[in-house]
Amino acid sequence: MTDQIMNLIEEGKFSQARNEIIEMNVVDIAHFLEQLEEEKLLVMFRLLPKEIAADVFSYISSELQQYIIEVIADKEIKSIIDKLFLDDTVDILEEMPANVVKKILKNTSQDRRELINQFLNYPENSAGSIMTIEYVDLKKEMNVKEAIDHIKKIGVDKETINTCYVMNKNRRLEGIISLRKLILSDEETLIEDIMNTNIISIQTYADQEDIAALFKKYDLLTMTVVDNENRLVGIITIDDVVDIIEQENTEDFQKMAAMQPSDEEYLKTSVFNLAKHRVLWLLVLMISATFTGNIIRRYEDALLSVVVLASFIPMLMDTGGNSGSQSATLVIRGIALEEIKLKDILKVLWKELRVSIMVGSTLAIVNFIRIYYFEKVDLNVTIAVCVSLLITVVVAKIVGGGLPIIAKKLKLDPAVMAAPLITTIVDAVALISYFSIASRLLGL
Amino acid sequence: MTDQIMNLIEEGKFSQARNEIIEMNVVDIAHFLEQLEEEKLLVMFRLLPKEIAADVFSYISSELQQYIIEVIADKEIKSIIDKLFLDDTVDILEEMPANVVKKILKNTSQDRRELINQFLNYPENSAGSIMTIEYVDLKKEMNVKEAIDHIKKIGVDKETINTCYVMNKNRRLEGIISLRKLILSDEETLIEDIMNTNIISIQTYADQEDIAALFKKYDLLTMTVVDNENRLVGIITIDDVVDIIEQENTEDFQKMAAMQPSDEEYLKTSVFNLAKHRVLWLLVLMISATFTGNIIRRYEDALLSVVVLASFIPMLMDTGGNSGSQSATLVIRGIALEEIKLKDILKVLWKELRVSIMVGSTLAIVNFIRIYYFEKVDLNVTIAVCVSLLITVVVAKIVGGGLPIIAKKLKLDPAVMAAPLITTIVDAVALISYFSIASRLLGL
């Protein structure tokens, strides 16, 4: 299907191609246009009917958005920007270089420009930067029929009409009411009598993480954003929250893999920026591994007498690291989903203790059979390896389970306490117990 | 506030407590009830008005749902279950033991029981098991006024009326139309002329991961589920998708930390089950570390001559592991969010090569200064450590960036290719390059 349209475009049959394209979903149109050469993209984009051009534009990659804005006429820009919802416009502007922002703002009406500037001033990832102000406002004195008539009159320009907001003269929020409730209620009923006054709202400067948590907790479809005096300033809709949830998860993945988080797409991030986000933690962890090196050096004599001891270091360290990161991951995830609270720390530690003894013993037994019977390693060395394996797994799981909760208690990010940091602690414990047990058993 | 209600309940002032409680959000009521002793929970639950009791019930933990079903009378069960949406009922039943399921089904009408059984037969996490069948159906011959009247008549029992579905006589889906569009259109307009025929739908047996991907791609609020013959069988709403997204993310976190995934909450999972999900991968990775041990044993002579070599093993291994998991995490995440496609493999490898040289050189230089100037280690040993550090970082990042894409190509799960598996490969490379460079430089 898209190949066919591509052929039409190659043959210069643009308006025929257009007729095919407009049957597609706007998201698919955007993806299709992205595959064209720049001039053809421009021709096709200009041929799109006005009603869908703005929608398609909002789904095109920011590089191509920039290209389009740079080459089209002022009048065309105006017709796109006027049709975009305010929050989409702000999202687009945030990605653009200064000259393009200027070109866009020049072609925006005075009121709208002021609003946009106000939005651009909210801190990144705050409720204010995510919300939209295109909502339907009602008054509690209206009856259902009046309310629906009001919606019919102003609803076209609103991002959502599924939830409407009841405000008094001072714009203080008094209640919310769903379109569903309006449709299903009698025409004469007063809004006041059917509106919901139990409103979940959030302040303008709240962080997106808290917003997502509330949406999940209360199964919301929209949430109200209010200022200090409980005046309604905007609403947040669930489609934005889906993006927030993925972004927060991406950040957690990155922190847990010892990176400074970034919300840029991998393929669109420069090599230098990728390196910058990775090198700091690698340096910190590399230097903290000095400590482990010192432990080994303290036991140089033991190593010289029984050099085979060195060959079990990687296995002990890897198993410890993996055990610790298993526990840390489950606990960090539990905290993020609010399934594990600070007060659960003892429950977690007790659980990890029992799990680690079960898992550690299994590993130690398998390992015993493997190295004593198959690899014919000396019994004392085997015992030292297996006992320190058990100790390492237990310590790794206790540390892995406990550290994220302690971090949370200290108001640090639990995700930063993940695998790499725990590995460094666990490595030290593994090596000290291994060498001290081996020294004692082997009389070194 | 909740303390105050708690006091009222302690003093036996139940109906006063009830009057306070019903002012709360249903989610908060559920959380509040969960904190009560079982008998008091029951008293308070029974005092809730019928309209909200079912809603509150659906938010209570499954242990307490089970308790309530076990002790209340058949008639009460019926009044709760009748008010629950079908998909919530199915979710609850999936968590209950057989005797409770029986008690619930006994108190359900014949039609509904058949529907429930049909739902319970869909594979877990398939579109069929997530969808609801409580949607509004319209006919294309209706005009807007008739459609709205139809919604008014049947809408109360429907999970969503924000999107309505237009079907022909054979229940084949012909279009969808939003309540918004209906409200904003002229009363005489025919549904046929304003319905959207560009429908994103999915088959009954599709996996929830694909469902979430479509919701995100097209910014959907609802999606239609159809059978092989394009007959509408149900709809999926975005509130369920938010849960799916978190569940899929949890699975990825678990796989990347070398665990078999489980969607049970940590605190509610038994110690045995936790151990079971962790031990398999630990065993596999422990045994594959034999390989690394063998490498060290091959270089026993080198170690005996220059025993300080052993002390850099942990640093090399940890840095390699961390570098690899950074790259793997970014790429796995990019694949999950569909930002990285299979065809991007060369772009990824080229990017990782450049990043790894940048990062690896920085680490090598810092390390050189640290161990040569501060720890006064022999120059040749220092060079061996730093060169193999650079090689390790480069290999780790290439392997970490490439393996997940290759896994995806082989239709395996990229997340399983994460940190632990990569660590084992990188460990081997690190040790071989380290010892062979050291042997050559030191003439061992």
C-alpha cells in the first residue's frame, strides 16, 4: 500500500498520491512523509487538507518539523500553529532552535504568544509544563441542557470535553462533571446537584512522577492543575501520562545501569552526549574498585601459595553481583510502583534473608559437586569457595534489598542504589570472606 | 482525617464513621478499609451505599476480597457482582481459589456466567482477557439525535460511552464515533457521514505488549478487539493499558536483572517462589563463569611471577560489566519503545564504537595516573591494565549494543540478553586481553 503511494509520488502524480494518503491514520501519514526526500515531503505536506495538516505535523520528527517551518511561508505557519493544541505547540517549541521559535511566535496571535511564553516558563516536567488550558468550564447554576449547549458552542477548540470543570466567579474549582454524566442525566437537573466535588488535583509545580502516581492510583482519565489558591489553571489528560510513565521508566532503567538519565532518543543523541552520560559513574565505580584491589593485595602471600584461588574470583564476584541486582531490582521496582513502603524494610530484609539462604545453598551445593568431583579441586579450597559463595549471596541479597529502601528514607533516588553500587560493596565482602576462610582452612 | 474516622470506629460509632467515609474517593475508601480488623472491615463494608460498594470492592486487595466473599450472604454477593463491570469481575475471579469462584458464579445470572466463563478461557494477557464487552453500539442509519437517545437509554451499564461503535447486522464493525463528535454535530446528521472508518483494531488472541504499543503509537483512548471475521467482540480502554505498560516494564526490569519474570507483588510472593524465579539464571551464569576461571588457570605461571596482576582483575571485570550493561540497557529500552529498529544495527554499532573509544580512553588515562603515579605500580603492569581496560570497554559496548538487536532478530527477548549474559562474555575478553598483554610486556 505505502509502496504504491511511493510509486505515485516518484511518477510525480502528487494529487493522486494525496487522495490515497488522506485515507490513512494521521500517525501513519506522518511516518510515511518522514520517509520521503525533503522536497517531496514538502509538496505532499502542502497538499494535505488543512484539517489534518496540523495533526500530521505534530507527529512528524522534530528535525523535519524544523525543516518545514524554515521553508514554508508565514501564512502557512499561522494556519498550522492556530490548529495545534497549546500543549503540542509548547512541546514542539521546546525542541526547536531559537530562530525557528522566533519564526513561529511571530506568526502567532498576541494572546496565544503570551500563553505560550507562560508555559515555556514552567520548569521542565512540572504539571504546568504538561497541562493544557483548553478545557470546558461550566457554572454550577447551569442545568444539564444549558451545559450541553455551552459545550456545543465552545467544545470544538477544546482538547477534551469528556470531563468538564465547574468554577465560580473567581475561577476557583467547585466540581467536575463528566460528559457521560451530563448525557445520562435529565435535562432539567442542575449541575450543582450532580457534579463531583471529590476532586483529585495537583499544584502547578508538582513533578510529573507524582502526577503519574496519582493517575495510576485513582484510575483517572484527566486531572486538574490548580494554583496555591485552588484556582483552576489547567488540566492534564491521560494520553500525556502514558508518555510520562514510559519516560520515568526509561530514567529508572538508565539509573540502574549506572548512567545519568536523559530523555533523548538513543539514535538522536550525539556520541559526545552519550559518552558524557556514561563516563561519570564508570569513573566513580572504577575508582571504588581500588578498594577491592587492595583486599587482594593484602592476601598476596595466600595467592602465591595456592594460586588456583585466583581462578574462583570471577565466579564469586559475578554471582554476588547478579544476586544483589536481582534483589535490588525487585525492591526498586516495588518502591516505584508503591507496592513497597518505607515501613516494610524489616519485612523485605527478612524475606531476602530466607530467599538468599535458599538460593545460596543451592548454588553452593551445585558448585561443590562441580569443582570437587568434576574439576578435582582440593577439598579445603572447595569448602572455602562454597562457604564464601553462600555468604556472598546472603550479603548481596540483604544489601540489595535494604539499600534502595534506605536510599528512599534519605530522600535519595532508590534507582541510583542499584546493581553497580551494590556490586562494589558485595565484591569487597566476597573477597574478604573468601580469602579469610581460605587462609584459615589452608593454614596460610 | 482517617485517624478521626478510625476513632469513631473504635468507639463503635459505625454509622457516623460511614457518613465520613462516603465523602472519600472510592480508592481511598478501599485503602482505609484494608487497615481495619476483619470484623470491623465487614461491618463498614456492609454499611456502604450500594452504588459505591461494588466500586470499593474492586479496589480492595484480593485477600480481603476473598474474605468478604467467604463470609457474606449470597444475596449480598449478587448485588456486588451485578454492579461490577465484566472485566473487573474476571480480574477478581482470576485471583480467587476455586471455592470462592464457585460461590461467586452461583450468584451470577446465567448469561453473565456464560460470558465470564468465555472470558476466563482467553489466554492470560491476551486482548480477549483484557477487553470489556460493555460498549455502546450504534447503527449507521441512525442520525445524531437517535444515537444520543440510544446512548441515554443504554449508557448507564457501559464501561465507556466516550467512544461508540457502529456495526452492521452481522456485528461487523463499520466505524467508530466519539461522543464528542456526536455532541458537536448537528442533530440531523447521519452517523454514516461522520463516523470514522479508519479503525485501529486487534485480534482476540493478540498479546498485551502489542496492544500497549498500538495505544502508544496512535495516542488511542480505546481500541476495538475483533475476531477473524472482523466482528467486534470487545473494546480495550486506556486505563487497562496503563497497567499493562507498568507490567511489561516490570517484566523487562526482572529479565534484565537475570530473573524469570513474575507479575506477583514482591511482598505477596512466597519466599519459595522468589527463590525459584532467581535461582535458575544464577546457576546458568555461575556455571558459565567456569570458563573465566579456566582462563585464569591458564595464566597461573604469569600470576605466580607477578602476583599483583590479580589485584586488577575485579576492577577490569566490574568496569567491563558496567560498560556493557549501560549500552545494553539503552538499546533494549530503545527496542522496547520502538525507537531502535532491526535495520539500525550498524548505526548502533558505529555509535557504540565511537562512544566506547571516548569513554574507554578517559577511563584508561585516569587509571594510568592513579596506578602509575599514586600506587607506584610497575610501568609494564600499568600499561597492560590500561590497554586491556580500553579493549574491555570497547568490546563490552559493542557486545552490549549488538546482542539485544541480534536477539530481537532471532525472535528472542532482547531483555534476556542484558547485563548478566553480557558480563560473562565481557569477563572472558577482559581476562584474555589482560593476561596476554601482560605476558608479552613482562616477558612471562
